[in-house]
Amino acid sequence: MKIGVISDLHIDRHKSLRPDDYVAGLVEVLNQREIELLLIAGDISNHYQLTHQFIEAVETTAHVDVRFIPGNHDFWSEDTDITSAEILKYYMHMDACLIGKPYHINDAWAIVGNTGWYDYTYASSEFSLERLERRKYYGATWQDKVKIDWPMDDRKLSEIAASQTRKDLDQVKDKKVILMTHIVTHPKFAVPMPHRIFDYFNAFIGTSDFKEIYHEYPIQYSIMGHVHFRNVFEEAGITYICPCLGYQREWRSNQIIQEMNHALYTIEI
């Protein structure tokens, strides 16, 4: 089976392309590469209904199964009539969402997914917890502060995400696992320090709550997004993949198909 993985599509952030253009571009790449299953590691859009519509459009047009986990942008509730917690429930009722629903590929392989959440441990130690909780630095505000309304703090959310992931992994621990998160779970994908801004903002990039999970379960591939890097490396028998499409200003060309082809990583099992 050929599995395609991609993240951080941000289909509503391009200056001139519409969401339908993202559907058409991705479908063309999936067909060219003969992808049979597509995994999306979050940040499809800034509105839950648009995220849902995109997934359904790709599935019906490309005739492939799609599985996803929402990213932080997919939980933004500023322009909606429901809370971020209600948006999470909405996603979890979707067949395509992996949270709480491990996907059994075959007798040997399964996929487990969770957004994860940041726990501030990737920030420089010079910043106090109180300082990090402000989520403001050098005049910039981490936008989740104003666009997400979780009923608890970030570190508690990270713990809950890790706990849910363990429960899902327990259901498939006899199989080889593809683990997909949105939040970074390996520090190699954080912005290298020292850095004038990300010494602080790395706090909202990754989590350490998944660290022991990699030692306890048979994870073969770990997919993540959020940082808009495109990189792959192997460590201790696990292949770590960050397949972000990212914002237009981060692209290497103006061609969406070229950028999707570069971002999309293929796993063959």
C-alpha cells in the first residue's frame, strides 16, 4: 500500500488560490503518485466546516480514503458559533478523524493519531512559566491565545492528549504503528536556538509528554506538522516525518502542484 502524508495545507490563507484549487492540486498529485490512503497532520483551514468540506472533496474526487487529525488552526473558533471544545467533538464524530479511533490498515499495521498540544518545554529556560503563559513576546501574540477557547491550560491539554494517545495505542500495540500528531514531539523539528523570537515561541511548537511513548509502543513512523518544515530523519528505528506544505510565502515556487509534490511524503507498506 502507498500512503501519502502531508500537513499544514492552510487552504484559506493563499492570496489568490481558492480551497477548490487546493483540492484539485492535491487530487492530481495523489493520482500521479498512485496514493491509496492519505494522512493529513492538521492545519487544513481556520474553520471547522471548511476543513470538513475539504476532506470530503478530496475523498470523493480522488477516490482515496483520508484520515486526519486537526491542527491548532482547525480549532480556531473566532469566526464560528461554537467553542473549540465543541469543534473537537464535531471532528471526533467524523469517520476520517483518528482521535479515539485507531485505523487498522491490515493485520500488521495500524495508524494512531492525536493533535497533541504544546507544554512549553521547548522554550528557552530563561522564560518563567508565568512569562510563557502570556503568549506575547516582542509585540507578537501567539494567535491561539485569542482564537481558541479551551477550558484548561496548555500543559494540561498536552497531558490529556498524551493520555488519549496511549489509550489508542493500547488498542493496536500488537501491530506496527504509524503515529500522527500535529504538535511536534521531537526537538529536532523545533526552531534551533538561540533565536531572537523562537527562544520564546518554541514554547508553543512541541511537547515532551510523548517522549516515553516512543519507548513503550512499536512505532515505526512518526508524522507531525505545525512548524512548516519539510524534513525526514531516522532515529532508533523510527522514521520522523514533517511534511508541511505551509503558507504561500514559504513556498519555493508559485506552483501549487510542485509544492504539494515536494511536501507529500510516501510510506510504502
